[in-house]
Amino acid sequence: MGKLFAIVVTIITIVSTGIFLSHIWWMPPDFSLLGAGIDHQMMETMVTSGVLFVVAQLVLAGFVWRFADNNDNRKIKIFPGGATPMVVGAIILVGAEILALTLVGSKIWASIYVAPADPHALKIDVQAEQFAYYFRYPGPDGKFGTLHPDLIDASTGNFFGLDPAHDTAARDDIVAATLAVPVNTPIQLELHAKDVSHAFYVPELRIQQDFVPGLVIPLHFTAIRLTKSEIVCTQLCGLGHYNMRAYLEVLSADDFKKWLNEQSGQ
Amino acid sequence: MNSPDSSHAAGPQGFWRKYVFSLDHKVIGRQYLDLSLVAVTTGMILSWLMRLHLGWPALSIPGLGAIAPEATGGIITPEYYLSLMTMHGTIMVFFVLTTAPFAGLGNFILPIQIGAEDMAFPRFNMMSFWVTFVAFIVLVSAFFVPEGPPLSGWTAYAPLSAVGKDAGPGQGWGQTLWVISIGIFCIAQLLGSLNFIATTLDLRTKGMSLARMPFSTWAWFITSIIGLIAFSVLLPACVLLLLDRVAGTSFFIPAGLVISDRLQPHAGGSPLLWQHLFWFFGHPEVYIAILPGFGIVSHILPAVTRKPLLGPRVLIACMIAIAFLSYTVWGHHMFMSGMNPFSATVFSVPTLIITIPAAITTLLWIGTLYGARMRYNTAALFCLGFISVFVSGGISGFFLAQPAIDSYLHGTYFVVGHFHFVMGVASMFGIFAGVYFWFPKMFGRMMNETLGKWHFILTFIGVYCIFMPMHWLGLAGNVRRYSAFTDDYMKGSIPLHRFITVAALFTGAAQLIFFYNLFRSRFRGEIAPANPWQATSLEWTTSSPPPHDNFGGHHPVVYHGPNEYGVAGKDGDYIMQNSPEPEPVAAAS
Amino acid sequence: MHKRNFSILAIVFLVSAAASSKAGRFAGHAIAPGTIEGIISYTGTPPKMKPIDMAKEPSCAKQHATPVMTEAVGVGPGNTLEDVVVYVSAGDKGPQASQPATYEQKGCQYIPHVAAMEVNQPLEIYNHDQTSHNIHPMAKLNSEWNKSQPPGSPPLKVTYEKAEFIPVKCNVHPWMHGYFAVLGTSHYSVSDDKGTFTLKGLAPGKYTITAWQEKFGTQTEEVTVTSGGTTKANFTFKAVPY
Amino acid sequence: MKSPASPAQTGVWVGIAAITMSFAAYSSALVVRQGASPDWVHFTLPPILFFNTLVVVASSVTLFMARARTGTTAARPGSGAAVIDAPHLTWLYVTIFLGFLFLAGQIMAWRNLAGQGLTLASSPSSSFFYLLTAMHGLHLLGGLTGILYVVYRVRRSNAVRAVRAYNAASLYWHFMTVLWLYLFAMLATRI
């Protein structure tokens, strides 16, 4: 039975590792300016912890195989050096890895989430609600109208609660259900939640951020390739959570202008 | 109430006092285990329904429509899927992973292992079980309320869990019952932990110094301390949430929320406050589930390897370190929550550091195997399985502990795979090992080894087939808590989901072997001797099952630690803790 | 409250009906039912309806060549108003409507936008889409409910006991908005895309008819229906841009 | 069996740890909530709270005096036959009376606030006031039952067990007093 266990563990280890290496299921190609850093960090971690995984499992299997015979008169052996090598080994190996990962990792993290957006970044408001996203562009006047939750009325498409009757800044605000952005331009999103917590997750951008009701949370990115991809919700928000989705369209500067005009035309 | 007089060695007679409202820690321990057996079966069935729906969303499950109005014609609606998920999580985490290894096995074994006649407060002990029972009933009743069962997940994030009906199905009575149930459960656990601590501190028999306590007792002791602190924070959180729901307060609900076109009458609350309170409990909860496993494995390994556990003191130190660190890491659940991004780094460091003691314990177990004279009984196999699964689950923690990587993997199936391995499966293997190991002591009969080994190998393969692929799904950006993968980039993952579903059904079926073995052995198993495994700790010095006062009127005296294996003892290669012979000379080379 | 009014009306009507029919028999000739018809229009500038971006739900988006517009104020040719409910608010209630009213979800739209029905008239809700919908009629007088309807599941059958204008929304698709107009009479009509409505089969007599528009509220008119005749009744709402 | 170690005593200490923890949670919730948004309403605490504070402190004193009278017995708990002298019972009754007086006073304070239109839901500060006072009141009721149990034990005149219960109950009761002083200070400064 011991030998069988050893074999099973070995097979599981090889198969799992193989599939990880084969990249059958893997991250989609990244198209954000800062995504490369995250991918690099991911690979670092993948390699180091992959090695740990394989070694640990195989040593376990090896020992089980080696000492599998239920021979009660064989003398037992104590692991050379007792517990000390274990403690030292763990502290040095794991400690070193932690140090490396934290130092590099926290830099990348800071560059995306701590560092403020480029001052010239294009500002876009995002309203998350059960179960859709709406995006607001300031329009020609470059000013956002103020938000009045009490005026929110989905039946007339007033998803942000604008007050065009009295608020001139609000009249030319462009509200769309698709997030179109110009390529190679820093974008700053301001995340508003209308009802409950939601999240903004674009795998290809490698960024993710919760919407928290009552807070306005900034998030910035720069898309470096013309593409269309999905924005999905990763924070349980109710029955339609699985269907909470919008599309991110990265357009050339001209196409983006065209798109804006179309939107404001309507 | 506490000074046990050995007069009542026979214990109370009469059905009610003996089996139902019993004060005997052994009966209460078995009651806990039976409750968690019911709970785990329920939870497993819920997970099957979820898996079936994920693989084949349009599938109509026969009979389901009859019991669940939410699932019209047996087709699982999105909200019903979320309810299944919420109930699965809640039942498994609270009523299985907390109840079985800690309250259940601990209740039965701990007092015997320290040579006590019973818990320090038998009445509290009985109360804490029955309060747990009530909590379970209240939770399950949430399945049958008009607005449908709760669907806010086992983490019940506010404001979704706090605003009430307008937020959609499951936000009416269902969610309220959920909060009440968890609140009640907290009270039960607090009583239980208090009892464990007092018992371990005050009722140890002569010679049972802290250093001589078996590893399992150590683990339960540390767990009870973690539990005491964790649940005394979750309880207030539940009170606040309940008030937000029913009394119109605004602890967690901010101003200006428009839900179902209605402006909510709340103002000023902080949703992040709930997350902080919840995860301050939630992360230690992970260790409440896994530490008993540590103890059980460390307790069983020497008995099955026939050699002392490597570095016993180090192991205990590691468990204490883990317990301490577990209170400094809750923020790693909130990297993406909108809290100050600086704190992400602050929280990630201790999160990574906690892997050091974990790694050390793993190495100690593996090192113990070296040069062993393994006895591959089922308990041993589950210990080995525990180590393998714990390694797999622990290593995926390396990814999630780093904010930079978590910003990609957060909220994906990678997380699901991670915590099911490290918290779910590992703890379950610990429980299985404990049950196979202590069953003879509990019921005076042996479990069937052949069935046990089949149960192990099938389960072991099964869990890897279920949870390893989830890591791949996560890498591909497959978001968790989705009731279906509509026409989008996640569609490609459906085949893998179907594979997981099949694996889940297969593994579930394998558990039938365990149930059969459990019930058959309880009545037909061969009669167990006092010490079937030739183990050293006190529970093996008394008869199987032990008399009502555990040691038949006398108090055992302890002369040795629990780790005296692979030595020249008078009866074989080990020395019982209570045998008066002198400290042995190690026979190991 | 409403319920009582209608029961009183009912009694009044029964008595009068009985009387009139007797009169008829004595007169020796039957009484032919009359009709009320008219046009709903507006003055001023109505709010601009916005195009709906269904990108979130591709299976629906691809069913519409041109984007669907929001339907809060449906305008037709010559300043006419669509989806205005016209019903008898006082006078002959007519027989209890038994044919089920239907409400369909197609291309992530409610068809019709406003479903008129009489109290206790069965209502059947269908989902013709490839996606799950979630029907949430936000009733105040009647009981509020909120149910999902996965693709291919059987129609939901419901009835309402109290007269009420109930806003209906789909929690999954925020742009989906409609109304259940639950009325105390079987004499009702919803204006078409040219703003016209017709109330048929009315027993001769005096009537108060009411026109209701979800944004502009209600207007009433007194009309008299003659035997076999057709009475004209037009409504004009005052529209504001915001 | 290990000699005099009293699980009851240990139990109360552990319980104190748990209660401290949960009130720490409430306190931090209060601080976070106050900082979360500008809707915090400051109001003057009902003056009766000062009286209540005196009452609860006094109850601790009387309990201490009661306990002091049994010091002799406590010294040699081994002697099950030892008799507890009667007069301290009156002090116990006084303590119980003061305990209920305190609770009554707290309810007066609630009525006072409700009179000002400050209800549980009206503002975050009042929410926390009702919540914290109610929670403390509940725990204090537990303490009262403890003392009643002591009376029962004393009347059964089993000195050893009476003294054990005595120590445990009074430890808990004094903690309740300290807890109230803390809560009172926090409410006074924050609300």
C-alpha cells in the first residue's frame, strides 16, 4: 500500500507540473504598460514554488517507497542531524524566497496601486450596479456633472443620477456601457458603486479593484495594444453576478474621437 | 462542579441523561461528530448540485424542483446556485471543519489524554453542543423561507448582506437567519474554547506537565485559544450586521445607495468595517480548522513510523508561532478591497512569514518518515495524504500572499483550489486520520482496514482531480462564484469544469465506502483491544471504550512524554506515558 | 382602499345594468355596445430617449440592427404618445377578463413595454432569450416578488389582487424597464405607436376614462357612450425635456 | 488530581479575556465608524449615568466587604467542614440590590435618550450608546446570576465549593465594574 501511495503521488506531481508547464490553461496575453512586471513576478513565483512543490512531493514519495516494508525488526534511523537542518533549511530557503518576492513584488504593486495616475491621464467615471457597468466621459466642456443618487433612473438611462435640468456641466456628459479608451494613453478610472460591492477585473490588464459603496476609488492603467476584452466582476454582488460584464475597447486616437462623437451625438 | 469524585464510575442511567443531555465528554464528543457527519453530507450534496450546474447549466435535476421553489422544474437558477454556494461554504467551514476536528475529536480525546475524568465544566460542555445544534437548525431552516436562502457567500460582505430584500432574492429572512445562526454558533464555540482551556490548564493528572502533553492535546489547546479570540470578534460583527438588517442602524451601510431603483434609508456606514471584523476572525478560522490536523498527524505519525517525531519542541513552537501570526495577516484577504494600498504590503509580509513555521512542520513530518518502520494502516495513509495535500495547498499560498500577483488571481478559481486544498481537504484528511485512529477507542471495535485503504486511495486521487485543475482555471482568469460561464472568455473553461464535476461525483461516491465502514464497524467490527496501535499516550492505557470516568476511579500518573517510540520498552519498542520505568536509552542509530 | 371602491362601483353597475336590460326588453329592441376611441398627444418637448447599449449581453445585442431606445416616453408621428394606458375609471366595469395577459422578454426588451390587465386576470411571463432574466415587479399594494427565469424554463404565471401601476425591472439587465398596469376594469387599451386607443364593447352610459403615462401621470375625461355609437376622446399631456 | 487549582477561577479569567476581546471589537468598530463619515452626532450623556457609575463601583465595594468576611475560610479551603459566618450574606444581598439598581438606572438613561428622540437607529453615536450599554447590561446580568449562585452555595454551607464560586463570581463582578468604567470613559469622550 505504501508503494502504491508513492507511485500515485509521483504521477500526480508529474502530471500537474506537466500541465502547468504546457501552458494549456494560462494567463491571456497582457496588454497593459505595467502588466509585464506582474507576469515576471508570476513566473518567478511559479518557478520557485514549482521546484518546492516537486521536491517536497517526490521526497515524500521517495521516503514512503524506501521505507515501505513493514519490517518490524529493522532498526529505525533518525534523520541525520535531527530537526536542526529542517529548521535552518526552512528559514534560509523560504526566508530568502520571501525576501526576494517581497522586495520585487512590492515595487510592482506600488507602481500600479500606490503611485498616483499621470496628471494628464484621461479621467473616466465608472458606475457599477447590479449587474452592469456604466462609464462616464466629461464631454466637450471637460467637466463632470455632479452626482445625485436620488435622481438615478434606469428607465430613462440616467444611470449616474445626473441633473441636466439644473446642472449645465452634466448636460454634455457622455454615458456609455462600453469602456472605450485611446491606446498608449494613461487612463484614470474613478470607481463608484451604486448599490453593493462590485469589482473591476480585466485579466489582460492584470488589474483588479473592488468598488466599495460610499467610497470613490481611483485606478489607473495604460493599454498598449488595440484590442477588445472583457471587464468582469469578481466581487459577489447578487444573483446576476455571473452576468456582470462590460467590454473594454482600446482604440486608436482617431477612432476614439469618432467613438466619442457618436456617443455624444445620440 | 469541578472536583470529580470517582463514585459515579458507572455514570447516569436512563436514555435522556445518558445519550441526549449527557454531561459525559465522550458522549458529547460523539454527538459533535454525528452532527458534523450530517453537516458534511449536506454540504457535499450541495457541492454536487453546484458542480452539476457548472458543468451542465440547463440540466434539470429530478426532484429538486419539488423541494426548492427557487429551482423551477429542477433547473438551478443563478440565485439558487449562489444559495447552494453560500450554504455549502457556511456549513462546511462552521459545522464541519470547526466542529469535527476541534469540538468533536477534541472533546472525546483531550480529557483522556491529560488523565482527567471529564471536562472542567461538563454543563457548559453539554450546552455548547446543544447551542451548536440549534445554530445548525437555524441555518438549515434558511433553505425554506419565502424570499429564498441566503446568497451572500460565507463571507456575507456588506452592504449586500445588510440592506435587505431590495438587493434581490435571498436577502430577506434567509440572510437574517444566516446572521442569527452564526451568532449562536459563536456563543457555542466560546463556551467550548473556554472549557478546553480551563480543562487543559487545571485538570492535567499528576506528572502531566505541559511538556509531556501529547501533540494533539497541544494542538487542541492552541486551537481553543485561537477560537476564543476569533469568535469573540465575530460575535460582535454578527450583532452589528443583524442590527443593520432588522433595526435600521447603519454600521456597514453607507449613504446614497440606490438598490432596485429605491434610495436606501441608511447613511454613513463603512462596508470595509465588516470585512475587517470578518477577516480578523476569518483568517484565524483557517487555523482553527487546520491546527487540530497538525496535532492529529503529529500524534499518529510516531505510532505508525515506530519512531519518535522529529523535533517535538520545534513542532509545538511552530504551532504557537502560527497561532500568533494568524492574527496579523487578515488583510491579505482584502488586497483588492479598496483599503489603503500601503497596508497590502504590510499584511503580505507576515502572510509570507507564516509559511516558515508551516514549512518547518512539514519538513519535520517528512523527516520523521526517514528510516521509519512504517505500518501502512489507514490512519497512516491519511496522515501521508494530509502532508501531500497540505504541501500542495500551502505552496499555492505563495502566489496569493503577494499583492502584485493577487491582483491577477484574486477572486478566481485559483483561490478556490488553494483554500480547498489547505483548509478543506487537509483538515478532512486530518479528521479521517483521527477517526480511523481513535475509532477503536470510541466504540470498542476496529474499523475495516481494507475498506479504509480503498477509501483513502480513491479519495486521495479524487481530491487532486477536483482541486488541482482549479488552479489552472484560475490562471486562465476564470472568476469564482459564477453560476454559469456565459458567452465570454470563460466559455473555454467549461470542459475542464465538466471534468471537475465528474471527479467530484466520483470522490463523493468514494465517501460511501467510509460511511458503510463507519456504520458496519460500529456494530460488527472486531472487538478492539485497549491499545491496538501500540501507542504511548494515556487514552490507550484505559479500556476501549473507556468507562464513564475514563480511568475506572483511579488517576493515572505520568512519567514520560508521548514521544517514546523506537526505544527498548518492556512491552515492545515504545514506553507508555504512565509506565514507571526509567527514561529509556534511544535504540535509534 | 382601491378594492372597496371597485366593489362599490360593481354594485352600482349591476343595478343599473339590470335596470337598463329590463328597459330594453320592454322597449322590444336590444342595446348595441358603444366604443370610445381617441389619440394621445403631447405639447412641449419630451425628454430625448437614449439608445440602449446591450454590449453586456451579446446574445441580445445581435438581435437588434439599430440600438433600441429607452421607452419611458414613446413618441409617435405628429406628437403622439405610445404606451399610454386608457381605461374606464368610473362606469361600466365590464365582465371579468379571463384571457391571460402576456409579457414577453425578447432581445432583452419587455414586449409590450406596458402590460395592461384587469385585477385577477392571469398574467403569463415568457423568456424567449438565450440568457437568464430576472423579473422584479416592484409592487407596493400587491406583494412584491423577484424571480429568475433561465432560458427555456416554463412561463411564470401570476395574478394581482389590487389595482396598481407596478414598475417592472430586470435585475440582470438594468436597462430593462416596463410596467404592469393592473386595472379595476376589463375596459382598457394601450395606445399604439400612432398614439391611438380604442375601448370597445361599452354598455351605453356615462363614463369617466383615465389616461396614464408613466412619466406624465394621469388625465381624466367624462364621456357618454351611446348605443352602437363611437365617442371620440383625446388626451393631451404636457411634456418636459428633463 | 492537582490540588486547589480552581477551574471556575481559570474559566472566569478566560471569559474575561473573551469579553475584553469582543468589547475591543465594538470599540474599534465605534472608532472606525466615527471616522467613516461626517454623520456622527455628539450628544450629552444622560446625567443619571454618573449615578449609575457610583452604584456599580459601590456594588464592587460591598462585594469586596462580603468577601473579606469569609477570608478566614478561604485561607483553608481544604476544610470542607468550615462554616462561613453569616453577616457577609447581608453584604451579598446589598451587592445584588445595587446590581439591579444599576440596570434600572441604565434603562432610565435609555428612556431619557429616547425622550430626546435619540433612538437606536437615529444616529451612529446613539446606535453605539444603546449597543454598548445593552451588551454590558447583559454581561452584568450574568454576573448577578453568579452571585445568586454564590448565595445558594453559601446557604448549602459547603465551604470549599462556596469559596470557589465566591472567588470566581467576585472576580467576574469586579471585571464588570472595570469594564463599565472603561465604557463610560469612552462614551463620555467620543459621544
